[in-house]
Amino acid sequence: MSEDFKDSKAIQAQSSETISSGAGSSSPDLDYVRPAEVGDQDLYHGHSFITKWVFCQDAKVIGVQYFCLATFTGIIGLILSWLMRLQLGYPEAAGFMTAEHYYQFVTMHGMIMVVYFLTALFLGGFGNYLIPLMVGARDMVFPYLNMVSFWMFFVAVGVLLASFFVPGGPTGSGWTLYPPQAILEGTPGSGMGIILMCVSLILFVAGFTMGGLNYLITVLQARTRGMTLMRMPLTVWGIFTATVLAMLAFPALLVGSLMMMLDKLLGTSFFMPTILKAGEVLEYGGGSPILFQHLFWFFGHPEVYIVALPAFGIISDLISVHSRKNIFGYRMMVWAIVIIGALSFFVWAHHMYVSGMNPWFGFFFATTTLIIAVPTAMKVYNWILTLWRGNIRMNTVMLWCLGFIVTFVNGGITGIFLGNVSVDVPLSDTYFVIAHFHMVMGIAPLMVIMGAVYHWFPLVTGKFLSEKLGKWHFWLTFLGAYSIYFPMHYLGFIGVPRRYFEMYDSPYMTSAVGMNEFISTAAFIVGAAQFILIYNIIKSLKIGKAAGKNPWQANSLEWLTPTVPPEHGNWGDRLPVVHRWAYDYSVPGAKEDFITQTTPPSEVTDSKVEKT
Amino acid sequence: MHAGIIFFLVILGSVLFHIFTPWYWTDIASNWGSMDDTITLTFWIGGGVFVAVCLFMVYCVFKFSYKEGRKAEYKPEDKKLERILTWATTLGVAALLAPGLIVWNQYVNVPKNALEIDVMAWQWGWQYRLPGEDGKLGTTKIVNINDNNPFGINLEDSNGKDDVMIQSDVINLKNNRPVKILLRSVDVLHNWYVPQFRAKMDAVPGVVTYYWFEPNKVGKYEVLCAEYCGVGHYAMRGGVIVQSEQDYENWLQGQQTFSELIVKQKKIELNETKLVKK
């Protein structure tokens, strides 16, 4: 097909004004950008190995540190999932595993993947690396605090992993840590395990707050000249909004953890009613277990979007760059991110429809939950409409993007099942829930992470990752993960409950044995496939093809630094000046199919670019 | 191209799997067919959107894959299209939400003729209590629980005297008679769940929660704990036997009331004291 779309009809523009050649507009005013209001930032440049690479204050290095540590914990989470699947699919091969072990693995897998892997990777990893570069800043506004943030995270991970080695082992209370069982005998790790978990979470939240303040203030205060909020790449919008959510949601987790520790250590009764255990009445009374669930999910639901919003942002940019087309409906995309973020604080109790809270809440939370589906669906439409009439490079990055769309839409639709209160009743606490949230907040964000790794690896290292290995990695991961989680929904329909160490002889469950074996086998393959990426990274660092400057021909600022990979301070002598949004791809009349954000209008006077 | 074909096969495979899956609902045995209907409706609307979005994506892959020299369309926004999509989505969502809320309204409003059952959970087991001839359950307190009073019934509450106590993890129910399950727990969270009845609710220590259903198929069913409750969670099973009215009454006759238990305990104690005296 050799169709050319440049002659398509006049377009409803971002604004009414269109800069075109005809106006004789070579006046200097055309390129005018308001001068900076504050002076350049002074940076601390490290001189020794320790200050350059260990206690480093360069956001890019901190981003890579976050990325590596999060990946390391993620691999532990992956190994734990293998052990769980071994027990579920091939229990005879997992003779070494007791129910205690199983529940400990379930718990640690969940907590690691959600908090210490996904959150840390998206916000700590991509946030640190990309925010200053994408908004045209030299670094985060508080570099020292940023450094401390990473090392707090480091300690938090250390405390978390230490719980594997304390008496009783790590907590096995499920990643939701529901009291009273979390701190009572009868749950593995109800001694030191749960205490270390709470301490680790508290450290994580404290460290994360330091990083989060940095992201917010850098975005609000340190954007370069011409970088208006509505010119920011959607990646920055996603990470920014997610950070706002994190600042508001994590305190709920913090106080929840703190109160539970008090219940455990000092015998307070925040979450503990009168309890009869082994024939004895415990010295608790009057507390409410449901209060903890409210606190947990007031954090836990925004947490879903803390992971999802950066993924939304990043995927928008990847699709746009590799379709050689502007993201469709940029303003709606921004508002959708903001609206989803705001609404995410009004839906938390949809995790609690059958928790025993007042059942009348169900009406409210079902309504808010289904409303949030509307802006989310708009984002999906805009992604596929960006592909429409694009010029799509079918490279590894794009494959991850397409894989994301399939898994995210699939997981989003099953979310409508679970959000719709009475539909949730038969499905809650079954494998349907597991399939849903792994599809939508496990696999879908993972697709984005992988796409982002293949996309930005040339920026970080100056080398391309191998496309061939990348494609193997993608297809094994996508097809494998899909065949794990798609059939798993149907286990939930049968009624198989979650968190069962063993299914044994229930008639409708024995029919699922075959499927469990299949799912486990797929899980082993998908897990192993991730090591292709690690091999690819090591190999490409050594003998990868040199990428050079702006290898994807992208518009956004991170690709426009004077040196690649960017040095400390990012921009050399002069900060970039921004003249347009990040999505001027395939502009009619322009020589190239991309116009970078720093290109002044006077250089592209023949193009029919919409003013942004 | 290959990628487009594989993505297409994934979508096709998903649809075929859904049609031919051997793994699906257990046969329903309660009045909550409306939940199944709402799920089916969600499948049609949601599944339709999933297939449409993915096929559109596959079409784009086939039609707009990279060609040297071709220029993509430049179209930042299309207000009309965006408006249409917003309203269509809102409509679809409303069509799903409305039946969901209607069914929930039925779920939280218990019919007046429902038989109340006290389901008591602990780590890790179940036992049940039915109201006696007065039709009222006596009030309970966890601190009252001991060997002579396994349900912790308040002794001063006369409603409790004739309560029928079923110290077994299997409970019998009358066919076609709504039951209100009153859940309580003495230690941690539990959830009394029978897949065939569809309904469930957590048992929370410190409060009494409830839900209702009407069994409509005679038979034996397995009870599963559906809220993680510690290391024995997976083994915390029970049973339900749904019977015809006659069978149910016969079964009920054979059960012990609280006052009978007290009398029995007193006799035993008396015998023991006699033995000691001798």
C-alpha cells in the first residue's frame, strides 16, 4: 500500500492557529520563548567511585540503581512464583514444601511484585531516569534527598529479605496482611516475620516519600523554557500523577503497618476484637479487623494506578514514536490520567464487597468503579487510533506495545466483572481474581517495562539490544503469560478458591488438575524466558550495535542531549528550549517524519504543524 | 505480518476457548441465577469490546506496517469521534452497572420468611445453630464459650434455651426455603462459601455478618472457606445437605437443643460427683 495521508482533510486542531509558510512569518517573534525565571541549578559532581556510583546524586544513576535493585527483588519474586506453581501443578514433585512454606511464598511473592518490584521500577527507575531528561532539567531538584531515597529503599529490601532468615520465617498472611490472622499463631511468620514486613514497608514509604517529593517538584518547578504542562510527554504525566497518588495513598499503608505493629508488640487493639484461641480468650478487645482493610485498600487501590499510570504514559510515547504518528487525542489522554488518578481514591472498597462491611456501600463503590472504566477505555481507544493510519515499525518495542494492549484490555474487561458488585459475589476470592489482577497489573505493566527497556536501552548505554533475542523474549513471554492467565479465569468460574495449598478431592476441582499442570509448565517457561533479557543486556553491552544519537528518531528531549548517553547535568552548557509538544511526527510539509521539541518554528516554516 | 497473524490467532483462540471450555460453572443450586445472567451479559458486552479492540489492532498491524517513504496521517484530535466513543462507552458501562445493582439490592434485602442459621467459624472448622420453636436465636458472647456452652450463648437470654445445636461441620437445609446465614468467627476472618450457591460473605470476629440464598436442588455440597485464615485455610471444609421438607424435619428431630445439652451435662456432673463420693 502506497497511500500517503498528507492530503487528508483539514483537521480540528489543538488550537485554532496553524503555523504555515504562507504568512511570510520569518519575524523573530515566531521563535520567542519566555525567558527562564530562575537561574541554573548548581550540581554536586562526584569525584570518587563512591560519590559517582554508590552514594550518587545523579538522578540517572539513581534510576539505574533503582532499576537493578527492583529487578533483583523481582527475580526473587519470580522464583517464589515458580515454587508456588510447582506445588499447584506438580505437588508430588514439591514434597519439600509444607503449607507454611507455600503461604510464605504467596505472601512474599505478592508484596515483592507489587511494591518492591513494580512501584520501585516505574517510579524509582523510570521516574528518576526520565523526568529530568524529559522536562529539560539538569537533575532532580533535591539530588541529595534523592540519593537518600534510594538507600532507604535498599534498607527496606534488606529488612524484607532478612525476614527469610528469622525464626518462624517471613510472614505468610497473604500480601494483604489482614489481621487478626497476620499477628496470631496459626499463620506462619506471625512473630518476627510480620514485624519485619511492617518495618520494611514503613522504611519503603519513608524513602519513597523523599523520591516522590523530588519527582513532583521537579515536574512543577524545574521544567525548561517553553516546556508547558501541556507539552510534556505523557510518560511524565503518568509518573507525575502516579506520584501524587503515592503521596496520598502510602500514608494509609504506613499507619496501617504502624498500628498493626502496636497491636502485635504493645497489645493495643486497633484491629483486634475479642478473640478465642485454643480455648483461651486473648487480651484483646474492641478493635475492628475491617478498619485495617479500609486502610489497606485506601492505599491498595490507588497503588494499582500508581503502577498503571506510568505504564499508560510510557506506552503512549512508545506507540507514538514507533507508529511515526502523534498520539491521538493528547489532551484527552492527559485528562484521562488525571481523572483516573482522582477517581482511584473513591473505589477502594470494591475489594471488600464480601468483607462484611455495611453491604449498602456496595452500591456506591460499584458505581464509582464502573465510572472509572470510561476514561480508561478512552485511553485504549486512543492507543489503537494512534496505530490507525500510522507507519508502524514492527520492531520489538512495538511488539511489547501490542502485547500490552491485548493483555490490558483483557484484564480491564475482567475488572468490570469484579467491580460490578453482584457479579463479584461468586467470583471474589477465587482464581478469577488472581487471573484478573495478574493480567491487568502484572503482565500488562510488565509488557510496558519490557517495551521501555528495549526503547530506552540505547539512550542509557549507547547500544541497541539484539532484536532477534528480543523477539524470542517477547513471544515466549506474551504467549506463555497469556496461556497462564487466560484459562485461569475459568478455574474461578468453577469456584476454586485462592490461597489453597492443595485442592484435593472436591469433584469440581479434580477436573482442573490438568489445567493446573498446564499453567505451571507455562509459568516455568515464561519465568525462564526472562533470563533471555538478562543475557541480551549483557551481550549487547559488550558487542551490541552502537545506537548513536536519537536512534528511533524521536521528538522528546531525552534523546536530544549533547552527549549519548547523557552526562551528569544532562545538557552541557545550555538548557534546551522547547517550542512544541513531543508528538510532531509525520507533519505534512516537513522534510523528515519527525520534528523534535527543540526545533524552532522558523526552521519548519513549510510545514502545516498545529500549534501546541 | 507474522506478528499480526499470531495476534489474530490469540484472539481467535480466546473466543474458541470460551465457547468450548470444559471448565465452567458448577450447576447452580440456588436462586442466584441472576448473578450468572449478569455475568453472561458482561461476557457479551465486555467480550465484544475485547474482540473488537484487538481485531482493530490486528487490522492496523496488517494495513499500516512500516513502509519506507509512506507518511503517517497527522491528526492530533478528532473531537467528534472522541465524543461518540465516550458516550458509547458510558452507555455500555451503564448497561452493565444497572443489572448489577438490581441484583445486589436483592442480595442485601433478606426475604421475611428466611430461616436464620448461626454459622460459627474458628481455626479451622465450622458448627451451626438453628433457632428452636420460638424461631429466635439466642444472643451470644465469645467469652461465654466453654465445653458446656460451645456456642457461647448468653445464659440469661431465654431465646437461646431451645436453640438447636449442630456440632458438626455438615448442616442440613430445607429445599426451596430461603436461609439467612448469620456468620460469626471467634478468631480470624473466614468465609462460608458453597460454589453451587454462588453467594458468599466473610465471617469477621467481633461482628455478625449475613447473606441469604434459597437452595433449590436436593443434594450434597461442599463448603469451602473462601477467606484466607491461616495455615489450615485450604483444609477448612464443611458440608451442606439440601433435603426435602420431610427429610429435613426428620433430621431436625434428631438434633440436640441447648437446654437438652445443659441437662445432659448436669447429669454427667452429678454422676461424676456421685462417683467421687463413693
